[in-house]
Amino acid sequence: MIPEIGHFALILALCVAVVQGILPIYGAAVGNSGLMAVAKPAARGQFLLVLTAFCCLGYAFAEKDFSVLYVAATSNSQLPLHYRLAAIWGAHEGSLLLWTFILTIWMFAVTLFSAHLPDATRSRILGVMGLVSVGFLLFMLTVSNPFERLIPAAVDGRDLNPLLQDPGMVIHPPMLYMGYVGFSVAFAFAIAALLGGNLDAAWARWSRPWTTVAWCFLTVGIAMGSGWAYYELGWGGWWFWDPVENASFMPWLAGTALVHSLAVTDKRGGFKVWTVLLAIMAFSLSLLGTFLVRSGVLTSVHAFATDPKRGLFILAFLAVVIGGSLALYAWRAPRVGLGGSFAMVSREGMLLANNVLLVAAMGSVLLGTLYPLFLDALDLGKISVGPPYFDSVFVPLMTPAIFLMGIGPLAQWKKASLPDLAKRLKWAFGVSVLTALALPVVMGNWTPLLSLGLLLAIWIATTAVVTLRERLAHVSGNTLLERLRSVPRSYWGMLVAHCGIAVFVVGVTMVKGFESEKDVRMNVGETTTIGDYTFRFDGAQDVVGPNYTAARGTFSVSRDGRETTVLYPEKRRYTVQNQVMTEAAIDPGLLRDLYVSLGEPLNDGAWSVRLYHKPFVDWIWGGCFIMALGGVLAVSDRRYRIAWHRQEPAVPASTRTARRKVA
Amino acid sequence: MKPRHKRFAFIGLGLLVLGVATVLILNAFQSNLVFFFTPTQVASGEVPQGRSFRIGGMVEDGSLVRENDGLTVRFIVTDTAKRVPVTYKGILPDLFKEGKGAVAQGKLNADGTFVASEVLAKHDENYMPPEAAEALAKAKASGAQQSKSLVVPQGRQGSL
């Protein structure tokens, strides 16, 4: 009964979405305020309906209702409750429901924080989001229904893929989807602007916080996915340039460009057309990413053909959304206007260059991800594009981008002078170059890439210091603390996010330059030394988990004779699917991770073992979180809060906290 | 500079950057494509010399031999028509099993042994790497002797 309620709620949600997608947009076009007023209640109603459906599916999982096909396919009676709930987004159908649910959350948020928007703009935004929702609901209801019954019911479920039975996997998809779907707000803003034909600085100011929040979620989501790959896949890598990863990275690159381009539109009224295009691009790539990962096309393009209805629907939907918005763009963009002019050497110029580099990087990832699929689909042979391709493209593209990142914030808008910039930055440059050359030599391993990486990281840090010092000289305040306080939060946000990049670059550089790895056969009592640390294998015992059995090895790690830690890697066998999983043991640290994973049991209690010493690896994810923190700081800036307060003077306290949560 | 000249300079510079980026990308792309071959193609000598490529198929039952160091393994990848001996030094992935599909990346040495630098066998128990499945399907289609029926269930995507 409950699953039918969920199904019914989805059908009702579709009806509401159709109304929400048509009436308000039409109302805005003809200036009928009654029709426009439909948008808000429709969006909220849709949110409640999809929430109901989502809870129904959650209930089916919690109650182990194996008469629901999706539940039977992705969970099992022995699976602990939290993983059963996480299994909601463990496969295709449920993750689409999660996607739609998050879309309605964003819609609901828009209805809450749009009091300051003109009616027509708000109804267009909600209308566009309603149309996107129509597509997803229709997809679910026609070809991928999570509530489909399995009759007769299965005795027990097929279990969730053991790889996904992990706390990281519980949070990673919702975070990622918050980011993906968050770009739908920026997209809706862009389409609304195209429809209305007015795109001004106020428009950019409204859509900026939404975009930044989405970007933060996406950043954290990607970082968590990468962290998950690092500790769960058991082989120590943190980024594989796998199509699944690329699918989330492409919207991030476009979104990063969008965040910067919006800054120009907000502050200077420039880049308007470009900003709109980036908003369309970021959301289209989010859609593409969702479908790439969830349609099975990556597993095999021919999986697409085994269920042609799904494949066709996806292609049609992508074509309508991307093609439709680009057509609208081509038609209406000339009206939007180009914005002010500026010199090549100016903050706008540098931001533009960064934008071009980011988009070029995005294009290269797109090529590397889609080209093999195209070849395969046309039966022209099977190829794969290896990580070296992406590495060799990203270094030259990102080097100038990061270099400009240091100069950009110091350059004046409209026109800056190169000699002046050089004078202001000569110390930063000198310090960066010298440290970058000397540091690897001191650490005993000089390579060009190592120096380059350090150069870029130190360059970001030193230029940030210069930027902040100059800024402090320009703000009022008697004491240093007072002046630090009067620097706006959005400015701090930018500095922090840029420093996040620096931290990230340090992590990548150090791991690539200094990591060591050893595959060894270890007998009980035998020791192996790697990167100053000595690992002693103390044997393996059998242990039993809730839905698996495992061999657990014991490794005592010492350095200079003093015990550092004891690590317990496991080799698990998940009973339902009879699948073996390597559970690595990691001793994390600020300056290094120690990483052990068990290979296979050999004779006499010996095991093949893989050991890693990974210096600074945690900086990679630390950097991502710092970037996201920068985004949060930027959104909490007074100028946005003032905009909200001015237009809605009586905000109940509860809404205010909710808003903070959304931010 | 007049605004018009400025715009030209702008566009010119933009095109230059884009052009350089494109050349860079395509160049890197060309040199990093990894081609895939079936054991039959390997046997008929279609594979590139001295360049890394991928082979895929089924790990033949009973062919897995571990050397004394505990790390070097030898096994045979077959598409049921032809067999390719493979050696690999390192730890095999969790899902590597005799009788299951696997994909290996590496080079062919002079005596016809495939020296793998990487062995891929991912995802869940029922999942056959698409390349491996196709190699088997091709061999089957070309009328070679057929041993096992191979069903390729829709592999569930492991993660996001």
C-alpha cells in the first residue's frame, strides 16, 4: 500500500509540475499576476508530494518490503538500517528520485528566499524549474519507476553493492546532487533573464549566492567521492579520471567559471551573454553527468540498447533541455547586451582568460569522456583514454590559470597597468620562485613538476598576503583587528577559496613527488620498511561482521624504534553476493598517511600486502573543504543579507536558521 | 588603440589561446589513446608493437599460477578461440577470478607473452567488463568453438 501512495504522489507531483511549468511563465509573458501567483504554492505543493514519495520509498527500505523490485534489487534483510536507507540512492531509479527530491528542495528554497525578486522573474524561475521537474518525473513514471512491484515478492533482497556500504557513500550522492541540481537554480535564473530580456547587475546579485551555494555542495561532493575512492577501493588512488568522476568534474569546471563570470556581471555589468551561456552549460553538464553515470551507458553503450526506451528518453530530454535553452539563447542573447568595455590588462580581462582556460579544460575532459563512447556506439573499435592524457592536458591549462589567480584580485577593474602590477608583486614572485626551487632540493628530490606545483601553491599564498595587505590599507579602522573586520566577508571568501586551491595543489604535488608504494609478500613476524616507517605483520584472524566475514590483519607500525600505530586492514567477503572486498587500514596525518591493504592469502599464514606512504595526501581533500568554506563565507556576506532584510523586514527566526542551513 | 582595434586584438588573442589549447589537447589525446584487442586479434598479429594496449576476455580455468615470490602471477586470457598468456607482478583486484572476465593493460613481449602493467576487474560479481564480454561475443560470432553461455547482465554502476 505504502509504495502505491508513493507512486500516486509522484503522479500528482507531475500534474503540479506541469501546471507550475506552464501557467507562471505564460502569466509572466502576458502580465497576468493571478497566473504568476500560481508558482509559489505549486512549487511548495510539489515539494511536499515528492517528499511523500521519497519517504514512502524510505519506508519500503526500512520495512524490508521485498515486493518492491527496487528494494529487492538493492538491499537485503541483513543490511543494517542506515545502509538500507542509503540504498535509496544506491542505483538508477532511486537516485533519480533523490535528484527530483533535491530539485524540489531547491524550488522550496527559492520560494522562501525570493521575496525581493520581481514577481515576473520569480514566476519564470519557478516555472523553468517546474519544467525540468516535469522531465524527471515523466522519466521516472514512464520507464524507471522506483515503486514497481515484484510479484511474487522476493524472499530476500540482492543486497547493496558492498562498495557502497560505507558512511562516505551515505553522504556523497546527496551532496553531489545538491550541487548538480543547485545549478538548476542558476540555469532557471538565466532562462528567466533570457525570457524577460532584462539582465542587469541586480540579476547577477540575485543569482550569485545560489550559484555559490551549489558550487560549494558540488566541491564537497566531489571531494567526498574522491576520498571514498581512496579508502574504499583499497588501492590508494584519489582520482582515476574515470568517466564517473569526470561526469562530476565537468559541471564543477563550468560552475567555477560561472562563479567568476557572475562576479564580473555583478560588479561591472560585463560578461552578461557569457554568464548566461555558462549557466546553461553548467546545468547541461550536470544533466549529462547524471545520465552518464546512471543510465548504464558507461558500463556498455549497448546497455543503452537493451532498454531503448530509457536511452531514447534520456537523449530526447537532453536534446530538449540543451537544444531548447541554446536556441533561446541564440534568439534572445543579442537583447541582453554585452556590458561595459574593458582593456585587455584588467581584472575583467584576467577573469575572462581564466574562464576560457576553465572551459577549455572542461572541453578536454568532455572529449576524453565522450569520444570512446561515440566510437563504441558507432562500432568503430574500443579505446580508452588513459589518465596520462588528462594529466598532460591539465598541467599546461591550469598553470596559467593559477598564475592569473594570483594577479587577478590585485588588478583594477577596467584597466590595470602591467608595470604597476609587477612592482606590487615582485616580492611575492621572488619568494615563490626561490622557495619552489629550494624546497624540493632540501627534501631531496628535485623534479620540474615538483617545483612547478610548489611554485603555484606558494604563489597563491604569497599573492593572497599581498592582496590582503593592500586591502587592509584601504579600509577604515584604527586597530588591525577592526580593519580585518571591515573587510567584507565575500572578499575573505575569495581569499580563502583561493588558498584552498593552494592547499590542494600542495597535496597533489607532494603525493605525486614523494609517495612510495610497495607490493610485498609478508610472513607472520616479518617487517618491511617504507618511507621511514617499519611495518611488522602480526598475522591475520577471522572476524564476522553483520553481513560479511573477514580476515583481519594486524600491522604494527614503528618509526625509529618507537611504535607509531597499529593498523587492521581487512579482506571481507560479503555473503549475499559472495563478493570480496578490500578494506584498507589508514593512519591519517597532517603530513602523511600510512596505508595498508591486504592482497591475497598465501601459504603458511603469509599474505601479499600493499603498503603506501603518502605524504600530504589529506591536503587534497582539505583544500577542497577550504574552497567550499570560502564559498560559504562569500555567501554569508552582508550585501546579500541586506538584500533579504530590506525586502522582507519581518523574517521569523526559524526561517533565518533555515536560510543559514541552505547557505 | 581604438576600441575596434582593441576588440580585434582581443579576439585574436582569444583564438590564439584556444588554438594552442586545442593543439595541445588533441596531441595529448592522440598519444594517450589505449586501444583494445581481443585474444584472436593478438594471435593474428594485429596489435601494435612496443605500445601499450588492452586485452580482454575470460581468465581460463586452472591457468592461474603464482610464482614463489607470492606476487608474480601467470594466467591465460582467452576469448574461447585463442589464448594469450599474461604475466603480472602485483596484487590482483578483488574480483579477479578464474572463469571470470578480466581486462589487462600492458605490452606484448618478444615470445608472445602479454606483460601486464595493470589488471582491471571491477564492480560486482555478475559484472563482466564490457571489453571482455565483447571479445567473447566476437569469438562466438565468428564461429569458434563455444564453451560457456555468457550472459552479460546489466552491470550495476558501482558508484557515482
